[in-house]
Amino acid sequence: MRKPNLPQKTCARCGRPFSWRKKWERCWDEVRFCSQRCRRGGAAAS
């Protein structure tokens, strides 16, 4: 896959779009946050 063709989602915490990563290959359907910071709740929703 090329970068422009990767699937994207919107972060449930900050609302920013993020792209598929190789480490999320097996659990892409379960990924909701763009980073560990958002997962912990450190980034406030805008």
C-alpha cells in the first residue's frame, strides 16, 4: 500500500484523522485513538 491509499479513522478524543499503521494490522477495527496520549485522556477534545 502507498501512503495516500491507507485507510483513515478519526480519533475519538481529539477528532484528528489518523492513518493505518502496520502495528494495528490485526486490531484495526478496535483502534479508537490516534496516540497513547489520547488514550490516557491527556489531550482535551477541541
